[in-house]
Amino acid sequence: MLRKKCLTILVLFLATICSFPGAAQPSQQPATATQQQAPAATTPVVSDPAAIDVLEKYVAAIGGHKAWDSVKAEQQETEIHLFGSVIHTMTIQELSTKKTYTKVETSRGTVEVGFDGQRVWQKTPAFRGYMADTDPQAQALRNPPPPLREFRTSKQTYERLPDETIDGKTYQVLKTTRQAQGQELTLKCYFDPATHLVVRVAVGNLTLAVSELSDYRNVDGRLIPFLTSTSSRAAGQTEIKVLSYKSNPTYDPSIFEFGPAAAKHLGEGETPKASASAENVTKKIESGNTLIKSYADEETIPEQVRLDSFELVWGRINDTYWDKTFGGVDWKAIHDQYLPKAKAAIASRDFHSLLNQMLGNLNSSHFVVEPPSEVTRLNVTEKEMKNGSLGLSLRWIDNQLVVIDTRKGYPAERVGLRQGYVITRINGKTPEQLFSDYKTKHLGFELRPELLYRAAAYEVMQGRPGDRVVLDVLDEKDRKGHLDLVLKGVPLDEDVPFESRKLKDNLGYISFRIFFGGIVDEFQHALDNLRGTDGLIIDLRGNPGGVIEIAPNIANLLCPSPGSLGTFTFRYEKQSYSFKGLGDAAYSGKVVVLVDEASISSSEIFSGGLQDLGRVIVVGSRTAGAVLASTFSPLPTGGTLQYVISNFETSKGTVLEGRGVIPQIEVRTSRAALLAGHDPALEKAEDILKKQGSESK
């Protein structure tokens, strides 16, 4: 769950640094680099004279106020390297009107976003029309943060912090705030005292993402950074390269409007429309971003905020769900049924639970509303961060919560818990009681019971570092134990866990916990070291998925010829998740993929797609069957909506949603095997590869 939240954090971070020339945003939420036009010069709204001095030198270094005041419009093209893929963007913006148009091109297709001066519109595979004014994403595009060079008139306050030394070099540091999609974020800007240029930007109290700005070039007397490298826990290393920058370009003003810019992409008979949420919401946003207040679980949410959020959730699904029939559900009737309930559910916990109950009517995975209490924000403090862990991995085996792994250095390992031990109670509650509590709290789509028992246990075993968790356990001889443990904080800068090694009989092994971060590069590096092995085992057991784009990029490393993991069907178009193949550079050995019931989403697309292509043998137990592609949207309550935007079928037409990936060879583990130190699925995979290797010789 934390990785999913970190992806949302990354989007917010990239939106924030768009206030600097040379930055752009990835395709999940195509953003604008629009620079707000400054009113007549006034006295800077800065209380710190030392900060004013740094900013004046910065403006002089990038060309001076006069040079930038002459810019009435900008056009910028960028190339973004993210998750092993390349994204191209083109943005045109008018500074006085804030009108903007952004076109994002990926290997899968094109996305267009614009602001015509009044309304924000999008043209994506899943949605084509005008966004609701109350949508935080639309507000962010309507009112982008002002750039540093407008510090005199932007009403931003800046504080001069003590100099910081990083890698032996000393930087001048200013602190300010930015608004991004309804959040007010802490921003630290690092200036090179020799050049007076901004070379580093850190966002958030805990600095979950850092951007390095470099390759400054002179364009018409103005210095612009042509390279922005972002390091984050969620996405690893992201590079944004400016391919071209033009000030006061020639352009057709109609490009900012939905029709002329995007009408040619509409399906036959379609016309531009407002989103369903825009039609239902009567409240209008006057000007400026509305800061989102995050409502605590027991806190009362004002009725208008509830109505805005309700309409945004219902409308976003009404506008974007890939199946226009909603699987036979009368979605309009669902709206009318739940609207009175939304008006009556005044407490945050009750309201967000109600939204999930409404989403459950679709009986589909990847629909969930996270309440504000579960959303991790860039400005979170250490006291608020719920990154505490026992370092304990569990599975529901033969109606028991069984330990399958412990993490070195964490509480579970330090007190002697090991594979095969049984957790009989957590904080005094049995697994059955936890299961019941979890289902009551999390209304909506349900995964299989073996996953829900595990999820219910994890929910009460995580929290803030220092929180206590009490476990009742059975050891290898069924002797009872009672453990009072303290959660240990997971480092915020920790990389995504990745393991690769050589096994006996010249076999390779690769395991990673989630499809995020720099996994593609790490996988490539691991394959380089395992190039001469006779076979490879890829362990995706317990992998909950992540960024879908990573799956075909890893598949590409294993396949010499072009292929496709399958097809995503959106509201308006279909996209093949194809890969080019690497020819002789691809890994040529046999491949076995290990999965279990906790292999979800991208893990299923990867294993199921390659299974139907005949490239891999899948071993283990049936996967979760929760495969649909989804995206995220912030809500006015401070919560977050995750919602489905497409269906998925493999190249053979196999629908994995609700079915899961069925292994060619089913292997289930047992408590006895774990206690004896055996891994039946891994051992079976080794036997398969050894047998195939001997037959090929």
C-alpha cells in the first residue's frame, strides 16, 4: 500500500517542480509548465532580506526581470525517461491568460490536456471532455504555481536557511511553499553560490523526492535547465530532457480549445462534453487553488465538500469506466441511491466507507477510496508517517496465519520468529475476528478469503514506529508464545527490495517485491550477471503489482522476438502492451515464474502474458485475479480515488480479472514444509529447469 501512495506523491512532486523552466510531468497526469503572468512590480512579499538577495542574483543569472517580462508565451518539448519507457511532451502556454495545451506521446498512444481560460479538458484513452471545476487536478492546471523569478509579485514567502554541504559542495538554501493538487508543500531550493542558479529542489518535510537541475542553456538571453533528474522512492531515477524551448512562438490560439485541438480524435458521432461530475456539481471555483483539508476519521466533513467528492467519484467512473454497460449495473440508479446516504454520512470514516460501498456494486478490483488518514503526503511529519513494520510476511495456509519469512534486523526476526510458526492472535484478536473487522471496515470489492485474512493481519501490524503489537504464536512444536513487539521504521530512502543470485546446477534466480522504482535497470543488470545460466527463476510470489508499463519492459529483456503481453481495452480505444524483443541480446535460457495468491495486478499481467506466449512456465498457486488497469485522483476531502480505466486480455484472449493466472504446475506449500526449511515451489522450478536442461543436451 505504501508504494501505491508513493506513486501519488511522485506525481505531486513533478507537478510542483513544473514551476521551474525545463520541467514536465509524466503521462499519468499530463501537466503544464505554464508560468503565471506577474502583475505590476511591487515590493516583494518576502520577510527575509537574505532570501531576497539570493533571489535577485538568481533572476539576474537567468537573464533578468526585463528579459523574462518580454515573454508572453512559451513552447517546450521534452523527453521523459520513466520506468524504462520514454515519454515525449509538447506544451504551449500563454502567460497572461494561463491558457495551456499539453500533448503527451508514449509508445502506447497520445494524451492531450488543455485549459481554455475557463475549463480544463482532457483527451485520453479513457476520458474525453471537460473536467469538473471542483476536481483538484483541474484546479492544479487552472492555477499553476508561479516560478521563482516572479518572487516580487507572487505573494510567496521565502526563508533563507543555513547553507548545506552535499558531496563536498556548499549550497545556499531557501525554503518556501507550493500548492500542488490541493496540497501545500514545503519546497527547498538549492542555489550554486558561484553561478546563482537553482541546481537542486527537494519537496516535502521528509524529502521523499529530490530533483537535480543541470545543463543550463542560453535561449534568447534567458538561461534554462535542459535536464532535470528526479530521484524518488517511488520511481527510482527519472530524467526530463528539454528537446526545445521557444519564447513567444507562433501558434494557433484555437489549440487551447477542446474542439479544434482534439475533435479529430473523437469517435464517430461524439461531441465534446462536460464530465458527469461537472454536470452534477453546482459549486464553482472562483480563482486560485482551494487547499484540501484532510479530515480525520471522526471529523465532520462539510456537506458541500461531501457532495463535491461524491460527484467526483461517481462522475469519474461514469466517464472513464471501460465498460459502458458497467457490467449490467445501472450506474445512474446507483448515484440516486447513494446520494442521500452521502448527505447523511457526515463523519469522514463513514463517508469514505460509504464511497467504497458504492464502488463495490461494480464487483471489480482496483476500485477503492483511501480515506485521508491513509493517504501519505509529501508534507507528512515523522510523527504522522505510518512506516513501522515487524518485518513479518504471512500466508493463510490450511486455515492458519503462517509465517513464511522474516526480515533481518526487524522485530520478528530478532525475537526468533521463523518460517512455519503460526500467529494465533494479534493484539488479542483471532484471525477470524480480524477478518470480520476488516470486511466491515473495507466495504466494496472483495479478494479471495486467503488474501483478506492476510490483509486483515497486516493492517493491524503496521503503524507508526514505536507502536506496540502483541502476538500470540505457536512454535515448531506448537508451544504457545506471547510476544510484545515494537514497530521499527522502514527507512524512507530505502530502495525497492531486489534479489538476484546463482543457484546450484547453473540456474539463476531473480526476485523483486513490487513493479516500481528502477526495477527495469536492476533486472537488466541481474541478467547481465546471469547471462550464462541454463535457466532462470523469476519469483513474483507476494508481489502486489505496481506500474503496468514495467511489465512489458521486463518481458522485452527475456524475448528475442516482438510480442505482446495482451491488450488493454479503454472507453475509447485499445492498446497492445507489446514489446520489440532484443534479438540475440535477450536472455535465451528457459524461464520459470513463481506465483501465488498474493501475486496481483502487474505480476499477473507479466506472468499470464508470457505464459500465453509460451515463453515461461508458471509454477505455484493461482494468482489473485485482480488485474484491471487503474489510475489515481485526489478528492476534496483529502482522500484519494483509485479507479479502473481498462480491461485486460492476454494475447490468447484470456481474461485474468476474477480468474487469475493458473499455473501449468500447481504447487502449494504447507506449514510442515516451511518448518523443515523447504520451499516446494522453488524446488519444483529447479527440477523443471534441470530436466529441460538435460533434455536439450
